[in-house]
Amino acid sequence: MAKQARAIHTRRLILEAAGEVFDEFGYESATIAEILGRAGVTKGALYFHFASKEELARGVLGEALTTEGVLPQESRLQEWVDVGMVLAHRLPAEPLLSAAIRLSADRKARDLFGTSWPGWIEFIARQLTEAKEQGELLPHVDAERTAMLFVSSWTGVEILATAHPEGESLEQRIALLYDMFLPSVAVPGALRMLDTAPDRGARVWRAHRAQSEEAEAAASV
Amino acid sequence: MAKQARAIHTRRLILEAAGEVFDEFGYESATIAEILGRAGVTKGALYFHFASKEELARGVLGEALTTEGVLPQESRLQEWVDVGMVLAHRLPAEPLLSAAIRLSADRKARDLFGTSWPGWIEFIARQLTEAKEQGELLPHVDAERTAMLFVSSWTGVEILATAHPEGESLEQRIALLYDMFLPSVAVPGALRMLDTAPDRGARVWRAHRAQSEEAEAAASV
């Protein structure tokens, strides 16, 4: 691996370990020693990338606003569905993503670093504004308020799904959330075309992975 | 005050102080000393009611499932709206209620005491089942899943409203949540009759207080 690629890889290893530890212990009780142990890197390597626990938390939050895997669609509402469904699919397997929610919900961490929610609300408000311009939204719908309410609800669904995993999967619950919101915001013609099946996130994510692998294979030839 | 009334009053003072402290510091960092200081009661009085911090947390959670203030309505859907709107009205002024959410969302506290969410989901599922029997719900609506999704969303809205109080009030946000859910679950005839104005909770709560005071005055004559 080239030097730069190795540095990016190490940084990622450290962030993933930090995500796991913040997620399990909360911000206050998380220690650099625990993160070091899980990342399997040297103390020097960790401090080269992150000078403190605070910087680690900022790093984790910085990774949280990701729409990786969401492919462009003709319908902006379908893209909105895909963002939430892909995240619901990825989150249970990626501690970096769930750690960002845990840090945002933690009062002390929040006071230090803020939360990733305003970024999400802004992003989804933009999607909904574009959907409105394309005629997909009912005329009375306020994109900003709907985005705020959606991000709030998505977060609550994730928190209860984690607290009570004996019920439905996060993907099933988020699919139901879209089925609840959509009839109140979408024009009937747009509504009919949307795919909100619980496995939508998994299918979109697989298609994205296949595309990425093809691109990598093409680049290495 | 009679001896029993005084004991109830003291217990309430302690729980309210515990709610404040759990809410501010989280479960781990909360101390009995801090709770004692805020309650303004003796150590003996506190330990008479609660043997440990664990018991205090259980006491706080026990107070969380409250529908106080919700008056019977012809429409079960209106009662459902009233439960969520009265709580949205009361919560910002009652640390005991917000502390219960904080304890439920706290991974360590949750492992020890469970959460108040299953109780809430069960209560609202019952309301929605009765609404269905009265013909207020669309035929495809599943009362349990809708209740689970609603309690999740309500919780997320509260968490984001606390994290970002610069936006709309909790009452405005919860009113919007009902406006989002209701068209997807209620038959049009029932929907038209519902009052989901942001000040609904305040009005219902005032009516309940007035009734209670009248009843107390009548009893003391």
C-alpha cells in the first residue's frame, strides 16, 4: 500500500474502534486505552491522527453524514426513501454510524461537539425542496419542517430499535415510517411509484457495491 | 398535614430532585449527595423512601407513564392526540418526565432498569384498537405497529427538541407529528373532527387542573 493509502486505512481503523467504544460505553466512560486495544494500532499512530478523545469524537461525528450507496433516481422522493433505507440497512453493522447517534443523544458530548442532526435536516430539506419543484409533493408541505420531523422520528426509531431489538428489524421499522409519512406529503401519482419495501436499502446498497467493485477492477486493469 | 400525606409529599420532592439530577448529569454521574441537596430533605428521609440510586431511578421511571390530565372524549383518536399533546405541554416544566426519557435512552441505565417505552406502546396500542372498533381507523392499520412507531417518533422529536431548542417548541413539533401520522391512519370523517392545534395540550391540561381544584374545594367544604 502507498504511504497515503496506508494512513487513510489506519485513520479508518482508529475511527471504527472509537465508534465501537463510544457506542458501548458512552462518551464519558470511553477511554483512549480501550480504543487503542480494539484498533490494534500503536499509541503513536493514534496520536498522529487524533490528539485527544475530543478529536476522536469529532472524527466519528464527521463520518456520520453519509449518503454513500444512494444512487441517483428520477424521483427525488425515491432518493429520500433510499437515504433512510440504506442507512437503516448499514447502521446495525457499522458502529461508526450508531456511535454518531449515541454521541448526539449524549448531553455532555453534545455540549462539546454539537450533533450531526442539523446537517441531516438540511440535506433532506434540500431533497424535499427538489421533490416539490418536480411536482412530487403536495402543495401545503413545508420541506424544512418535514425534514426536521423526519430526522427526529428516524432517530427515535433507531433508539427504540436498539433498546428493544426483540421486535422488528430497523429496516422494517424505517419502511413503516416512510409508509406513515408519504401519504401526508406526496401527490398520489408520485406515491404510487415509490418502493418502500423493507429490503429496499439492502438492494440499493448491493447495487452500489457492485458498481464500486466494477469501477475498481476497471481502474486496476 | 397528616403523617401519610407528608410522606407522600416528601417522596415526591425526592423524586423530582432525582429527576432533575438524572436529567442533567445522566445516570452514571448522578450522585445521591446532589439529589439530597436539591430535595432539601434529610439523608434519613431519603433512605427511608429509597435505599439506593438504583431505586431512585426505578422510582423516576415509575412516574413516567402518566396520562394525568387527559379527559375522556367521544373520539378515541382525540384521546390519543391528547395524551401526546398534554405530555408535550407538561414535559418542558417537569424534569421527572424528561428524566424518564433520558434514563431510557441511556444504555447503562436501560440495562439495569429497562425502559418506560413498552408500557407506552401498550397503552397507545389499546387506544388505537378501541379507535378501530369505533370505526375511526382505516382498515389496514395495525394498532401495535402504529403505536410502536408513534412512541419511537415522539421520543425522537423530544430528543431533538431538547438538543436544538432554538427551533420550534415541543408542542409545535408534536402537533406536526400528529398531522403527519393521522392522514395515514384515520378515516376521513374522523380526521376532520380532530383538534391537533399546538395549544391543545395546554387547554386540556388547564381544564383538568380546574376540575381537580373544584373537586378539592368541594371535598374540603
